[in-house]
Amino acid sequence: MDLDTNQNLQDEGRRLAQLFEKAPVFMAVVKGPSHVFELANDAYYQLIGHRDIIGKALDDALPDVRGQGFDKLLDRVLQTGEPFIGREIAVTVQRKPGAAPEERFVDFVYAPLTEPDGTRSGVIAYGSDVTDHVQARREIERLLAESETANEALQGQQVELELLNQQLQDNAVELEAQTEELQETAADLAMRTVEANLARDAVVASEIQLQTLADAIPTLAWTARPDGFIEWYNARWYEYTGTTPEQMTGWGWQSVHHPDTLPLVLEQWRGAIASGDFFEMTFPLRGGDGEFRRFLTRVVPLRDEKGEIIRWFGTNTDVELERRALDAAEAANRAKTDFLANMSHELRTPLNAIGGYADLLDLGIHGALTDQQREAVTRIRRSERHLLGLINEILNYAKLETGTVQFESARVDLHDTMASAESLVGPQAEAKGIFLTAASCTPSLDVMADAEKLLQIFVNLFSNAIKFTAAGGRVDVDCRKEEAVIHISVRDTGIGVPADKLEAIFNPFVQVRTDLTRPHEGTGLGLAISRELARAMEGELTVTSTLGEGSTFTLTLPLADDTLDSQ
Ligand code: ADP
């Protein structure tokens, strides 16, 4: 080689070395199986930090890179001769002495270094530090991811917003509906207020009317609270009693009552307040003149729709005149009854004398009688007995009226009593050819009655049946048990009772007169007495009848207890 050539070669070598040193890519050459650094350019030193690596094996030169797999890669390239291309490979390296190791990313190639004889002596490593690029990309990715998350969140918020919006719209609709409803309610309320005012006016008007009316009537009237406290009296009350509202309010009314009747009035009034029941009573009230008059008092509770008492309404009607009239009528009736009782008693004595003297004449004590005289005496006797019968009946009735009749209630054999009555009226029935039987009644039935009075009733019913039944008719007696009572029916085929007289015939002295029947004997007292007797024995006497066909008189009586059990 000549000098020039040598010079040229040297120049070329320097240029190459400069190129190598200043190349923008990092480059290094390692040799041998332990990868001893032979060359490294500036860029490489920038990557690993400026330290002394030439002539040192990889492990010694870069102890901070140990264990990151680069030695293995180098071994493989050296052994196989296959280059290795790595992209964005992370390497943790201490770039300044004493500084913390830092992560860098590199793109690099490990290429085998082949000697002219074909043996592989080392590896050339070259590449570039792409840390900034990787970090930038990562940042972009992070940002992207972040923006995506943000986007998602935004979308979520959007959905939420939409929901909120929808909700708001719904609320708005509801609000509108409520507003409408409120408006309607307000209108309704206004209407009702008007109605209530009208109703109140009407109530006030009717109350005024009622008060005017209450003041106008001759009756004393008042109203009380549910607890009995009297809050209002009409004008007539004050007018009659001569009192003032101050004296009367609440329970002040007691001052116008008679001390004899006041306790009972208080008891009744308190009872009504406690039970809420209507109450009626007659008692005297003192007038302004100091005189007492009797008043019929009626007190009714006024209730609301729930049934609660809201007020008591009371009236006191002056019944003094009626009471006096009634007292007088009762006294008159008593006088009549007394008169009847006395009269009939007084009449019986001379009648008995008439009978006695007639008997003496009949017996011939005063000398023998001619046939005509005997006939006259017989008529006297018959009339006397008839009159005595009538008088006895009147006396009976008078006694019943005055309440002086004693009843002795006991077990009475129904069949026996009917048989006795039957035998008493037998001749009467026989005389008219009337068939009379009480046989269809249960023989062993016992009733609670006064035997004598019961017999009297049967005799009366039987004899009436015979009396008002034409010859050849029949009278039947039936018994029908019903729970604790027995109904005994006396049925005839007689003239019957007109429908409008069915009740009247039980009144004293009432007799039915028809054109078809001639006036009959009797007082019209039999049925009145019989019904009184039946009722006094806790029974009843009733009638059903068809005019022209017959009548059925039914006596109802309580059964004796063990009769009940045995039936
Ligand atoms: P008296 O028989 O004395 O008239 P009563 O009080 O027994 O009195 O009867 C009152 C009236 O009832 C009788 O006058 C008669 O008109 C009517 N009466 C009573 N029983 C019968 C009967 N069985 N059939 C038709 N009328 C009767």
C-alpha cells in the first residue's frame, strides 16, 4: 500500500469513526462469549450514562442492566448468527452515577459480527432511544382512555340528564294536574261555602220560624242539651210559670215542681238521659199565681245522622181540664158501680122474701091453693128466679168493676170443669134439641185458673151458644194446645154476630138486635164479665163469626207447668 493510499485509508477510517461517534443511532460492539465492550458511540453513552465500559464484560460494565435478559439475547445471536430485532423494549438503567435507575424504551438490532474466516466473534448492537415516543404514545393512549372514560361518564350523565329531564316533564304534568285539581277543589269549596251559608241562613230562618211557632203555641216547650241541661224555654213557659230565664236555666225548673212528684220526675228524666229513650209523664207545675195544674210532658231526643243525641225537645201540655173531667168520669163510674152493687144487694133481700113467701104459699101453709092460685104462684117463682139471675149478674159485674173480686189461681182439670158446665146447661140444650159436646178436648189437660170463675165463663159461653142457635143445631168444643197456652173454642151453628159488632158485644149492656131475632132475655153483661174474668186469669176471650152460619168464641188460658212437660 502506498502512502497516499494509506493516507486515504486513514482519512476514511477517521470519517467512519466520526460517523460512528456522532451517529443519531446508538451503536456498540461486544466481543466474545462474555460480551466485552469494544466500541460504543455517544448515543450509546447517552443511553447508559457516561461510564467506563470499554474492555469490560457486559455484567461488569452495566451491572444495573443485569437480569433484564439482554445477555441471553446476545448469547443467542452469537450462537445462532440470527439477528434480533427488538421494538420498544424496556430497559431499566442507571443513567447517572448515584441516580435512581430509570426506565427507557429502545428499538434495536443485535447483529452478529462475522470475521473474514467466517467465525462469529461478537455482536453489533444499534438502535435508538424511543422513550419519548413511547411515553408520548402512552400519554396519548392514557388521554384517549381518559377521554373515553370521560365520554362514557358523559354519556352516563347524558342518560341521567335525560331521565331527569323526563322526570321533570312528568313532574310538570303532574303539577299541572294537581293545580287543576286544586282549582277545582277551590271552586268546589267556594260553592260549598255558598251552599253552607245558604243552609245556615235557612237554618237560622227555620230556627226563627220554629221559635216563633214555639212561642205561639199554647203548650210549654223547651230544649235541653244531651246531658239534660235545659237551654231554652218558649215564651209560654215563662208566661205560665211567671219565672225568668235566669231562674230557669239548666236545672232551675225544679222550683216550679210539686215536692211530692219532683223525686219521680227527676228519676224519670235522669233515666231518659241515661237511656236516650222517649219519656212521657203527667205531673203538676206551679203557675205564676201559685196554683198547680197538671201537665202532660213529652220529651223526645233529636238525633244526628249517626244516632247521637244532639238535643232533647220537651213539651208540657196543660191537661188539667181533661184530668178533672177524667177524674169526674171515674168518680161517676165508681158511683154507678157502687150504686149497682148496692142496688142489686138491696134488691136481692126483698126478692128472696118474695121467693120465700111464694114457697110458703106453694106448700099450703096458709091454706090449700086453687089451681089458678098455684099457677100464679109458679109464675111469681119463675119471675123471681129470673130477676134474681139478672141481679146476680149485675152484682157480679159491679164487683168486677170495683176490683173486689178475689181470684184463686190453681191447677184446674179442664175436662171436669167443662163437664160441670155441660151438665148445668144440659136441660137448656135438651129443651131446644141442640147437640152439645165437649168430648173432643184432651181429658187430662190442666190449666192455671180459678175453678169457679172458669165454670162461670163456660156456662156463659155454652148458654149463649144454645140461646143464639136455632133448634136442631149443634155446639162443639175444641181444645188446641199452643206452647204454654191452650185455646178452647166453643163453636155453634147459630145466628152469628155481625162483623161490626164483634168487639162491641164484649162491652157491658150491649146486645145485638136484629130484625130476624126477637129481643131475647139477658143483661148484655155475660161476655163483658167473661172477658174480664179470662183476662184476670192471664187469659183472653175472642170471637170469630159468620152471620147466619155460626160463631166461635175462643177462650185462651195458660197451661199448668207439668201439663206442659207431659204433653
Ligand atoms: P146477654 O147474653 O145477656 O145478652 P152477653 O154479653 O152474653 O149478654 O152477650 C152479648 C150479646 O152478644 C148478646 O146479646 C148477643 O147479641 C151476642 N151473642 C153472644 N153470644 C152469641 C152467640 N153464641 N151467637 C150469636 N150472638 C151472640
